[in-house]
Amino acid sequence: MSVLAEARRRIRRVDPLPLVGQVTGVVGLTIQARGPRARVGDLCWLGPPGSAVPPGPLWRPALAREGEVPGLWGEVVGFREGLTLLMPLGDPAGLAPGWEVRSLGRPLEVPVGPGLLGRVLDGLGRPIDGKGPVPAEAYYPVTQSPPHPLARQRIRTPLSVGVRAIDGLLTVGRGQRIGIFAGSGVGKSTLLGMMARGTQADVTVIALVGERGREVREFIEGDLGEEGLRRSVVVAATSDQPALVRLKGALLATAIAEYFRDQGLDVLLLMDSVTRLAMAQREVGLAVGEPPSSRGYTPSVFSLLPRLLERAGTAERGSITGFYTVLVDGDDMTEPIADTVRGILDGHIVLSRRLAAHGQYPAIDLLQSVSRVMRQVTDPAHQQAAARFRQYLATYREAEDLIHVGAYKPGQSPEIDAAVAKLPAMRRYLMQGVEERTDLRQAIEELLALFPPDEPAGP
């Protein structure tokens, strides 16, 4: 009996999962494998029996070309009934049962260093600009925890983004996170390009998540330009890429911003868009069996958003000022992603299709936009002028329909008359050409010239 008991004890200690797994099937977007020993988030190499893991941090193409040893990178996303579930980080065409699965024992990492400036990477951190490998000083995991709440410095310093309407009326602080909410075709990409070129931040990191392929080059050469690219890092994960690659693109861009922040720099992180990121996470969640909840989005979407967005902000040194675009379907500001993101961030800028149709660019709807840290980074005279700007604009907006149909006659209301008189100058202040440059000092001076501190308050 003692020999039998010892045998049972040894059997219980045997690891049933092999070091090298084997593909057993593909269901939808997921690859099922028997083994290997791995954790959720670990990178795996899938290849024919006997193939070795290629050297280097994912520099090798995801799928083989003619004459190369075939293979595919994947990531462990879950487990079910003794099987390991993986999702491909590339096109799984050619994958066959019996392929071996080898775990690297670590998650995806991105090479970081000053050599990243001026480079364009894909969603896995591989250069796609034809300039060769990125010289790496270190490797950062793409998934990290946000800074400890008590390790964050308070936001006390403004950051100029080069857009007069934002600098003057929605002043942003270094380390603030703010959303840009708009429907399609209202000028989000153009606004991001203006900020990337005109910001006073030390480094700009731009994440293009789920963009059309043709728009990447248009953004880099048209909106960003050579000057903007010189001090920027662009991460592009286009809409044709697998959902996991699009998801990694946003995480990877944030990790790059964290590296520069850790060097004590002020970083501007521009992400377009959070909505497409949420759609990618929904695909991943549905593929591993999550039940859909709010409008088809899975619970993991709503847990991912705060984990990602909270990684920006201030730390013990340096800062990440984040601008995140949110695509609102049908201009519905109450849809689940828009509502969730608005509650997490430190302010929001709403782009109006109606204002864009009237030729106002950037089409910022000031009355629906707010910066929650503006009072912390501006002086009383600036705050008073911005408040009066809003009051005049709100007064005119309330009477706008009456004025257009001729139901209002001048002299009936001094407040409306004052707002109408100021309106042309206010519209000129809100409008800005794509190539026009301003800074925070200039924006404040023009605002104070429009609403001097000694002028009677209120319309």
C-alpha cells in the first residue's frame, strides 16, 4: 500500500501540460492548443514540428514568405477544458493541426530609446518606415500598472497645444487626460495634427488604432508633416490587422509614452481612436466566450478602458498629457464607450458637425466642452475672460433661432445685443487655419483683448 500511495503522489505531481504544445483546432478567431505551459498574456511561436523560435523581438515577419520557415506569433488569451486558447498576431492562413506551440514565458515588449523619435511602428513595435531596426536602450512591457495615486504630482502647469480655442478657453494642464468626441468626418485627425505640430511638449506619441490604410500616410505627410514627425513616434495598427494587433497598438504607444515620461520629459499622447480600441477588445472578448453586455460590448471592454487611460497623467517625474478621440455614432454622446470614457477622463472636447458645416474649423462646441483642471493652471483674469466668452456665446445660442427668423428686434434685450456685437470677434477667435500657429501666451493675450478685465461683466 505504501508503494501504491507513493506512486499516486508522484502522479499527482506530474505536469500534464507539455513544454511544447500542439495545435488541435481553430474556432473563429481563436487557436486551440494542447499545452504549452503558459500564462495569459504570454507570447507564443506557432510553427511546424521541429521549427525553432526565431531570434529577435518580433522583427521576423509574422508569416513566412517563399523559402522561409513558416510560423506565426500568437498570444495566450485564455483556457478552456484543458486547452490553451491563443489569438494570432498576424494572418493565420496556412496554420495546420499538429503545429508546435512554444511559449516565450513573457508578454509582448517594445524596444525603447531616443532612437524612436521620427519613427513609424506597427502595432507590435516593428518599424514600417523602411529605416531599419530601432536602436533599443531597453524593453518595456506593453501592459503595465498605472502610477500609484499618491505618487502622482498635482497638475499645476499649463501645456500649450498650439490651438487657440483650446489654449485660451479649455486650457490643458501637463498630465491631464482629455477626450475629443466627434462623429466621422468632423476634423479629428486634422486637430490632432495641429496639436502634434504646435505643442510645447518635449515628445509626441501618436497611436492610430483601426485607421484606414490610406489614412496613415495622409496623416503622417499631410497632417503631421516633417517637422511634427521629427519629435514624434507614430504607432499605426490599421483596420485590416487582427483585433489583437489593434489592441496591442494602443498599449504599445502608451508604453512608449511611459518610457519618455520616466526620463523626466513631458509627453503628449494622441490616440485615435478609443472607440476602435474598444471594438478590438470586444472581438477578443467574444472570441474567448465572454457574454455581450451593453450594446454588444463585453465586460472586458469596460475593465480595459480605465486600466489604459489611467496609465497617462503625472508621475514622480515627467508627465503624459493624453488626448483620446472617441467616435460617437450618429453624434450620440450617451453611447456606452463615450459615456464611460467621459467619466474617466479629466475633461472633454466636443466637435460639432453643425459648426463644421458652417465652416468653423476646428469645429469645437465650446458650450459642450470642459477642461476639469483649467482653474488649477490659469490665473483669475484668464478664468474671468473665458467665463465671459462662454456667457456671451450661450446668450447668443439661446436667441439664435429668434434672430434668424426675424422675431428679435435690436434693442429688445441689452444682453442679446451685446452678444450679437461680440459674435464676429468671438468666431474669429475660435477659428484657426491648419497651418496657423499660436501659443498659450498669444491665446491669452487675444482673449484678454476681446474681454478686458476692466470691461463691465456679463452680456
